[in-house]
Amino acid sequence: MATSQLTASSVTASTRNLASLQGLRLSTVKFSSFGTLKPGALTSRSFKRLVVKAATVVAPKYTSVKPLGDRVLVKIKETEEKTEGGILLPTTAQSKPQGGEVVAVGEGKTIGNTKLESSVKTGAQVIYSKYAGTEVEFNGANHLLLKEDDIVGLLETDDIKDLKPLNNRVFIKVSEAEEKTAGGLLLTEASKEKPSIGTVIAVGPGTLDEEGNLKPLSVSPGNTVLYSKYAGNDFKGNDGSNYIALRASDVMAVLS
């Protein structure tokens, strides 16, 4: 339990301020200059040069964060608060950022007897899975601590169509949804089925087997593929086209 300390060296308390001390139980108050005082031993004159010191707890401030293993620390890109036309967006309309800059990487991971360094480097601009990682505030900015496997790819431009997938990711341009039924009825936006067919734009280098050997993916750029309907991360290109980045295991078939 904290002990209130009154010292006779810091701040003067006038006689008219005695009312604020009347609620104290004098048998429990200690004075460094007078020792332990009993009830009735204090007079107005006794308070002429007394002060109450309040203690404060200061939280430690960390100056560095070092990711461990195959984890990566990413500084989150700030959310745009305005449209290109200058219209201010309400908070509910601002999309959660999915990109940022790598500021620190772990020592890598071990597969079998093979030690693998991280495939991303400090300074790289990356896109990551929407709900991956743990957000931390550091050096006055928001960061994300996530596993390297949660990074979708590298993006060195402002257009998502230039994304370079990592590991076992596949980047696909989504085919347009049908606006009419087979009978010619026009479909509303709510009734349009989410398309699950698209053209592969880029693929990652592949997956690693238990011995650390790289195994290429079974799809290639230019393939038209059928993929799982609700897999991956959706993106909108600068040209208005829809794209999706997903794992190769979510691609079900190659169409021809």
C-alpha cells in the first residue's frame, strides 16, 4: 500500500488550507521532519511549511522492436482520407490499409536441416492479408507484426496490377460477372454471383518441400483458372478492374 509522505522542504501550505487535511487520519500519516505524530499534536503553525508529494508511474518507452523467427515488422501505409476528387471520406468509408513498408525482419525459418532467410528485405513495399498479424504502435506510427507467409507480394508502384506474388501465391485478374441470366433477364448487383473465373497475371516462385527445395506452382501467367469462390484477398486496380491474390491450393482447375 502506498504511504503518503509530508516533508517540510518543498511547498508552503497556509493555515486557511487546513480544511483540506481534516479528513486525514493523523495516526497513519508520517512526517519526515517530525517523526510519527499522534492525534492532537498538530497545530496551525505546524502546517506553515509542509507539502504533500504525489508519486507518478511512467510507462517504459521502447526504442526498437526485433521480430523473431519468420516474422516481419511492417509500417502500415496511412489510409486515404480523401478521394482523388478531394471529397472527404467518413471513417466508415475508409478501407483498412493492406500495405506498408518492411522496417525489420526476423532471422528466418528452418525447414528440415535447411536454414532459410526471409524472402523480404528491409525497405520493401509489401501487400499483406487483410486480417493478418498483430497491430502495434511504435515510434508514433502504426505497425503490423506478422509472419512472412501472410505477405501476399511486393508492390513497387501505386497500381495493384503490378503486384509480384510471393511464395505459393497466385495473382489473378477476375472475369466480369454475368449481368444477364441465360433467359436474358437483367441481374441486379445484389443478385450477381461472385465470379470465380479469372486470368492468371503473375505467380510466386513456388513452395518449399521438407528438404528446402523449391517446387514450382502448377499454374502459369496467361492461364484461365477456376478458383474457390471466397478465397484470397480482393483488390481494385486503377483501371477499375478487379483482381484477387490467393494461394495456389485455392485454384481448382485450369480452363481451356
